[in-house]
Amino acid sequence: MMRFALALIMFFALPAHAQESVVAGLSQNRVAITATFVGSEILIFGAIKRDAPAPDTGILNVIIVVEGPSHPLTVRRKSKRYGIWVNTAAAEVKAAPSFYAIATSAPLSEVINEVEDQKFHISIPNSIRLEDDSERAKDFAEAVIRIRANQGLYTLNENSVTLSEDTLFSTSVSLPANLTEGEYHARIYLTRGGEVVSDFDTMIDVQKVGIERWMYNLAHEKPLIYGLLSLVIAIAAGWGASAFFRVVLRS
């Protein structure tokens, strides 16, 4: 009984560990893709809420991920055979994000360890789901990352999150013009000593609007009408160009 009472006293004498959570917001939760859309920029900001003083162990860091819809895809490798380029190998990728941007308050390797990275699928390689763990599948996944990075769809911006007084944070994420519409998720992770201590998730709606939306729906819901309309527009454009040049040449 005395031992239990002593243990109880020692437990309550220990300093309380702060429970840290994220309170965050976005400059916009909806992105409209129009004919003149050339990209957009979203400001992500927030604060760290605590119910006790911040712990003095482990450096606090912030990771912000913006992820687009994931889809399966087939990756093909081309090789030159008899003077022409042909597909010589292919592999299935179970799912790959159409867009993936990471912003961190410090180098990624210092912000999160490998175990936590694999658990939460944070780094770009860990965001891609493969059919198997073979080296061949990983090579094709690297090809997807390389291609989409060159297109501006996969980015890693280390040291781009501003963290003030271990409480306030902010960053901006650029969205390119070649976005796929759908639900995008903005995920925020707080880490200490490479481990995630809190996370937050919110959604960004990316949709085509106006004539782009109408054409997209027509192409997917009524492909025959869309094809005939495209043919009529092409003929009209060709006739209009021909008539214009005839008038110019006569003058």
C-alpha cells in the first residue's frame, strides 16, 4: 500500500507533457480551372495549440503536403530497335498522385525518420503505391517521379515553411496550370525528434468551370455528340481560315 501511494505521488509530481495540435487555414479552399487558368498559389497558415508548456525535448518541425487525386497507371519503357523507338517493357503502378507538393521547416531527412515516413506516406516515393516491392517496380516508380517532377507536378521545397516561436507557421504552395480536377488534400504534420506528434487534414476542391466544364462533361457523357461537334468546329475553322486568306490575297 505504501509503495502504491509513493508511486502515485511521484506520478503527479512529474511535469505535464503538452498535447500539441494544429489549428490551420488556407487562403482558398476552391480552385476554378478556366480557359485562362495559368496556375494558382495557396497560402497555408496556422498555429500550434497546447494545453501545457511546450516540451523541451526534440526540435519542433512542420511538414505540409498537398496531394492531388491518385490513379493507377501503366508505365512503359521505350528502347531503340532497328532504328525506331518502341515499347520494350511495362509495369503497373497501383496508384500515383496526380499532384504532390511537400514543404518543410527543415531538411526532410531531419524532420521525419524513415519509419514515420513509411507509416504516414509523406515523402514522394512513399506516396506511390506499387503492385510489388521488386526493384523493377521501383525503377518504374522512379520514372513516374522524374517525369512528373519535370512537369512541375511533384515538388519538394525544404526550409520553405516559416515557423515562429514554435507556435505560428506559414508557407505557400504553387499549383501549376496542368492540374487534374478533383479533391486535393492539404495535410499538416507536427514532428519532434523525427516522430509525428500531431496531424491535420483539410480539402481543396479543384474543378473545371464554364465552357471547360461543359466540354469535359460532354466528352465523357456524350462522346458521339462531342466528336461530331469537334468535327463541325474543325471544318468551320478551316473554312474560316481559307476565306480570310482569300480576302487578304485579293486585297
